[in-house]
Amino acid sequence: MAVVKVAAIQAKPVGNDLTHPGNVKHALELLRKCVQMDDEVRVACFPEYFPWSGRGELAREAEELGIYVIAGIAERENGALYNSCILFGPDGSILGRQIGIGVCADLWGPPNVGRQLLRLGAELIFNPSFFFVLRDVWHCLLLARAVELMVPIVAVDTAEFPFRLGDRVFRECGGLTCIVGPPWRDMEEFASWWHGARFNWFLGWLGTEEGILIRELDLDRAREFRKAWFSRIVGREDPWVAEEAARG
């Protein structure tokens, strides 16, 4: 059974500054706290832009703890600064960037990112984000993607803090980290969904303060629901893969 325990880390930037160098130390502290809370955590995900720097330190901590870490890092190349999201392996290596990850609006905005991730075999999607606008509708947008893709989504925001952009200060910024997934416990419950679809798609969520949300996700069960859902709704188990094959 493919069961994975994930941690969504709703971190508050040091000094209310996403670029503060102290965010690296704080990120390492939060990673250790994840493992202290539950030593079965396999993947820990930070928000978009957090901790901004500290690629080497995060790699070493991932290896020390033996877990996968997803972190928002600002990377400079050829004079340009990129909003990157790095996946560190439990051996400290960099496994890639934006693998099984849709950063902020890339996932809940255009539909093609999530569909492409499914075509590539993703069974769990992470959505590291930073919200200073649209925070109140984020959950609605995520739910639409979760129903469309029928795949668990770990959506991580910063904790709330006053964010300054130019001469404006956004005070309702950050918070509402959540984990979304198929709401059924077994196939019998799934089979009754049309009689009264009163299921909670949200497997857990945080408020606006700094915190860590840990949940165990059964990817085998999610895959089973996904095949059954697509078979009933569109007549085939893998619509996005089939769609790609038809184009080719």
C-alpha cells in the first residue's frame, strides 16, 4: 500500500520579510519540529518564496533527517532572478525543480499544469503558494482542481503577516494552508456519492498563525477512486493520458 505522510509547513517569515537571512535558520528549526511531531513524515513542504535562500543548508538538513523537502528558493542565473521550487531528496541531493509541484497560480489558475502532471504520472501534487490577494477564494480554486484531477493536493501558504509591496501594505496576507483529497473512505462509500454528496474534501487546514499540518495520504486508494471517477464521468480511466495519446 502506497501510504505517505506529509507535512505542510505554514512558516512566518522572520521580521515579516521574505528575503530575511534568518528565514533559513527558522526553516531548519521547523523541519526538525516536523520530525519531532511525527517521525514518519516523509515529505515536508514550505510555502512559495520560503526560505528564499539556504539551498546548501536545506540539503544537509534533508539528509540529516532522511526526508524529502520542498522549498521556495530564489535562484539567480544569467542575471535573472527565478522564483524556483526545489525538491531535495533524503540523501541531500537536488532531485529537481517543479516536479509534482504547481507553484501558486500555476496550479489553480490554468488547467494544463495539473493535467500535465497527471500525464507524467504524478499521484500527489504540492501547491506551495504565497497569497496577498485572492486568499479567501484559494480553497474554492483548489477544490475545483482536486475534483477535476482527483488527486491529493498539499497546498502551503505562509503564516499571516503584513506584506509590503512598494507603498502598499497587505495585512490579510498568508494563512489557510490545507490538504485536499478524495473524500471517500472506501469504494462502497464512493458508489453512493450521487445519493447525497455531503463529503468533506478537506483533509485538514490551518488558520492564519504559524503551524504545521501533518496528514497521512493513501495514494493507492486515491488512484482507485480516480479511475472509478473518470470512468463514470468521462468514460475512461485516464482521460488526460488518453487525450495526449490522441493528439500524438
